[in-house]
Amino acid sequence: MRIGVLTSGGDSPGMNAAIRSVVKASIARGHAVVGIRNGYEGLLAADMVELQLNDVDGISRFGGTMLGSARSLYFPTPEGQADARRRVKEAGLDGLVVIGGNGSLAGAHALSDGRPCQVVGLPASIDNDIGHSRLCIGVDTAVNTIVEACDRISDTARAHRRAFVVEVMGRHSGYLAMRAGIAADADAILYAEEGLDEETLVQRLRKLLQQSFSDARDKKRVLIVKAEGVTVPTARIVERLAKFLETDAPGVGIRETILGHVVRGGSPSAMDRLIAQRLALGAVLGLEAGVHDAMLAWEPSEGVGAATRDPSVAIVPLAEVLAETQRMLDGTSASTKARVALLQAYGSLLAL
């Protein structure tokens, strides 16, 4: 087979490990591999390069993506997708592996129509917002990065008796805030799925600060982890709480830190490399078996998808992946409800 591979959308630590494993598994099994630079934009421009083993030696330890990534405005149009299918045929591709998030996998599903070649996707998103994959490539590294940053912030907060509101990425998903907040010993975790209005949110945090910095509790630091999907701006929260602290806890300061794209970068963790490698091998084996218009999922719920040789990897149709992703975003997914219920149950312990 002649297999193409591209990375699209926001980069995730572990993308390079996935690329390397696609190349190694393909060449080991007698296939040729074509790297497509800069996602769907590169596909439309026929910006492609033959990949050999030497091209991917040692890349697993690097963040980002050696192939580059881009968000295309033209590809989502019917004309753009028709041009992309033409490029696939001109390149002589028998299969295409798309590594990316929700938008990238939606693009893979659209490209699959008409079957210009077999198309499979790998879930790569630090937000962990892709349906039917318990973890996406990049999530573990992003959580570890947030926890390390919060630990450092907590050191300086204790030295000055301060509260910090730390905003993390995640778009519409509060998964990063939830998981990293618990691991970093946060006193409160703010996530959009809870649906709090500004006044309720601020008053809840005011009560937390009152209790934490009271003479009875005498805490030296308060850490509040906030998902970027919470609509109340971080600066607004800090501004309002600072006014209350003037009377509630004189001498205590409050600061904000927005981690932003720091969360995306860095060397991928061992877990992310392992997930990427095993999903990539599943993609190559799946293409050999005729799999098309599907995603290789990591540990989906029982009964979801078709089993593979790897007990942690399953094949799930992209249409069902995208439908479940939408359910996750609108809060009707069972997995989203379970996450929120777990955090609500744990929430009573946060402020102790």
C-alpha cells in the first residue's frame, strides 16, 4: 500500500510518536509512506514527501509535529473537499491516516465520502474531547504540565499568603481542569459543564477564601483551577474577589495566571508515546484489513467499536465518533455526566 499521514488542527504532544509508528509499521510490513505537510492545506497544495526510517528516528521525544499543522478555511467547503479527493488520487494513495482533534476527524469523515482512498483517524487533542476514546494523544502530557505549573505557583503563593486563579486550556471541555486540579491539590475547580452564573461562582469562591484564610484554618495559599470554557473571564473573577479580600482577609493577595499554549508544548510523557504508538500500529493494520471511515479509539466503553489485536484499541466508525463528541459537548454524553458527577462528589473535599 501507499499510505499518507497528516497532522491537523491544534498540535498535541505525542503526534510525532504516532507519525514515527505509522512509518515504522508501514515500512516493516512492505508499504510506502507519504508525509503530508501542514494538514489539509498541505494536501490541497500537494505538499508531500516520501518518509523513510531515517526521517523519523528519535522524533517521539519531541512535542509539536514534524509534519506541521494548519487550520484550512477552504477544505471544509464542498469545492475544497473535491480538490482534496483529487489530490489523494493524484498522489496514488491507498490509505490516509489523519491525526488530530474533532475538526480534523470531521474532515477525515467528509473526505471519506466517495472513497478516494481508505481513511482512518487517530484522536489527538489535549482537551480530551473526542467521543469514544478514554484518552486522546497529548492529554497525559498536558495534565502533567499543568500540575507542574500549579506546584510552582503554589510555592510562591505560600511564601506570600496568596490565592491564585490558574486558567488552563480545554475549550468546551473541563477535563484538563478537573484532572489536573485534583492532582495539584486545588481548593476549587471551575469548569463550564457545571453551568454556574457569574454571581453564584464569585460568591462560592468568596466563601472559600473566607474559610481558607480565617484564623481557624489559616491557610497559606489557595489554588483555584479554571477551565477556559468558563465564560466569566479570569481577570473579572480576580478583580471581584480582590475587593472582597480587602475586608474578608486583609493582607491576602490574589493573582491570575493563564497558562495558555504552554500546556500544548513539551516532551510527551511515556503514556502519550505509548498511546500514540499503539493507535498508529492499529491504523496500519486496520488499513491492511480494509478499514475505512473509522477512528482507532483508546479504551472506549465496553461494547463500543470493533476489537483489534490490541485489547486497548478499538475501531469505531467516524460518524459515531463525531455524534458522541457532540453529545460530550452538549452534556448529554454518559461519559461527560460521569466526569461531572465524580467531581461533584469529590468537590466537598477540595476546600478542606
